[in-house]
Amino acid sequence: MIKSVGIDLAGEGEHKVRCLDERAQMCDGFSFDTSRIGLAKLEERIFGGDSNPVIVFEPTGLAWLLVAVYLKSRHPGCQLVRVQAQKVVALRKYINRSSKSDKIDSLTLAKIPFIDPEKLEEIYFPPAKLYAIQRLARQRKRLESDIAGRKKRIGSIVDGYLPGIRGAFSDPWSAHTRAFIRSRLNPLAAIRYGEKALYSFLAKARKHSKLDPFAESHAVYLACKEVATLYLASSSVGMVDNDFFITLQDEVARELRLMEIEEAESAAIAKRIEKLYLELHPSDNLRTIPGVGPHTAPIFLATVGDPSRFRSQSSFANYCGIVPGANQSSNSEAKGLSMTKAGPAIMRWALFQAGYIGRNHDPQLACVYYREMVHNGKNHMQAMGAVMSHLSARVLAVLRENKPYQIRDIDGTPVSHEEAKKLVLAKYQVPEEIRRERRRRQPIGNPGLRKKMGEMLVPRVREAAAAPQSG
């Protein structure tokens, strides 16, 4: 009888399967493709003779999804498991260090239920709308990353060739700034047409600005005049002429058009996500947690899915990959190790974003950050790891209980948003001296030096921590 099945999925072509019996000995091996006939073959071979094996996948792109959904629909009681690629690589090297093949990989996957049965996590199939939020949130994050990259590129081009001009605008990405970047990047032409023409152009493109339009356009005109003077003084080189600015304008305008298309798509995705989120979570209790907003709440909802699938808050933290790794041997134990980062990367991103804001509005999160920085000697990122762990517990609790989050002081007393903000400012502001010390690189590979530096720092840290905090 088959007890374990390892499926090494291929991006293209046939997938390799290895089956093990109750003694972990191989009892079958074959290939199949993702077609109706291929999936029927897989089902017949692994579920024959009353077998109900553990089926293990390595997450290769999206190739696993159709196979897993097909098997789960046909055999609801089967156990489908995905394992981390790092774990598979480590076990494969142990089994056969000198070789790698699809057959060896599938055999390695099949052995995992015998070697590490406690760590098997069954695949969770979220409802269609939750899965849609997951994919849309990832797509929006990719678009926002692309937008940030284009902004950086446009800024570097304009600031490099036309120094000082973007800085003359009150907002580097306002409507009238974009209009100028799109069609007025030739400072020689701007000076030739005159300040009045520049003012009229910017006033027409301006939208809802409370600043003095003349003062801003005058500053832009002066910046153009300064750059034009520099280019005229360098005209003998022959590189900069009218064609130079036409090409420059064309390049920047194209980047700006692409960026605005991406901004429009990102806004459309945000509307779709918000609609799905409110359909699935009409109470919107998640956004009662300080720091959790329109970007992060849908990610939390989609990642958690069914809260009952997590045994405890610690198991949820482990799933998110926000617990520190462990390295203990005999009487020694390493501290301050990096997070395991075992779960969805977008969940950790959302926890960091929400935690960064939340620690400035929630006294309990602020206390966690303050304690880690001031008393436990952690740097900013390590302290944020602790904040993320506590925030994940709040997210899980709110979704389990379906109740709004109540902000409380560290003694459990409910407080208002205004009172919470005052408490954070009065009690939990990390002294700048400690921040500077934490930013310094820690000496690597010299425990004695690390200990000596720690002993030198302790009196100064305690003195700074004991100093009264300004409100």
C-alpha cells in the first residue's frame, strides 16, 4: 500500500512521481502530464488498492495548482503538502550529494513524510474571492515597485541634466510639475519664450494648490535660466543642441506615460481589492488595529483565510516566518538571529508596514519596540521583528473573534486614540543616542570584542533609558 507520494513538477513537459510504501521503500514510479488523461493516470496509480497517501509537492511556479485542485476534488480526504525548496535541497544532498535529477527530487519529496512528519503543513485552498485578493495584492505591489523605479529614473535624468529645476517645484510629482516634465524640459526654449509664458503654462496645468503660483513659477524660471546659462557657456563642445533636448524630452515623456499607466492600473486594482475585501469582511474590524490600513488589511485577510486552521498565535507567527531562527549547542546559544522568513513574503511586508505605523499609535506595540531597543540591545530591524510578531497576534485574534480592536495601555486599561498617542510620546520614545549606537555595525566573528563593546555600552544605555522623555 502506498503511504507517501513525491511529485516533482516540471514547468513544461512531464512530471515525475515516486511512491513509497509503509517501510519507506519505493513501490512505484512513473511520469504524467497536466492533461485529463495524465491526471486520471496519476489518480489511478496513487489511490489504487485503498491507498490514501500523503502527497508532497515542491512549489514550482503554478504547476502544482491544477494537480492539487484536481486531486482534492476527487479525493477530499487526501493530504496534500507543499514543502520549502530549501528543505528539499538539503535532504537531496544528504541522500545523493553527487547527483541531481527529477527522479531523485521526486524520491526526496516522497521521503519527507517519514523524516519530518511533524512539520507537514497541508495545502490550504482559500475561497475564490480570497485567492483573488492574494493575486491582486501581489500584482499591485509589483506595480507600485515599478512606479517607484520609474520615479527614481525620471528624477535621476531630470536632476542630472537639469539640476535645480525639479527642486524649484513645491511638489516634484504634482500635476503642473508633470506637465512641465512632459513637454518643457528645454531650458533654452523656456528662457526664449519668457517668464510670462512659463507662468501661463504652469497655471493652466495647476490643480488645487494653495501656494503662490507666481512665486513657484518664478523659482522655476530662475532655475531654467541658471541651467540655460551653463549650457550656453558649454556650447562649443557641440554635444548639446536642440536635438539633444528633443531626445531627452522624448525619453522622459515616455517614462512618465508608462508610469501614469501603471498608476491608473494600480488605482483600478485597489478599487477591486477594496470591493472584495468589504464583501468578505464587512465589519472591517481589521482596520481598527492601529497601523492597519487599506493596503495591509486585505493582505492580512487573504493570508489568514480561515483563522481556525492555526492552532495558536505562535503557529501563525511561524507560518508568517517572523520568528527568529535558532542555533543552540550544548551550553551555548546564539541570540539575535534573522527571521526564518518561511511564509508569504507579502505578509511580512504588510506586517512591517503596519507595525511601523502602529508602534507610534499603540502603547503596547510602542512598549515592545522601546524595550527591545533600550533594554535588550536590539537594532531597529530586530525590534521591528518583535513588533511584527505582536501585531500578527492581534490580526489573528481580531479575525477569530470578529470584534473591533481596543487600544489599551500596557496595564490593560482601555484608552482612546488621543490618549494612546500621548502615552507613546511621553513614555516610549527611544533616545537618539541609543539609536545611533544601534546603527553601528556589530563586530563579526569576535565574541570577546562583542562582549567588551556591550559592557562599555551598558552604562550609557541605562543612563539614556533613565532620562525623562519629552512629551
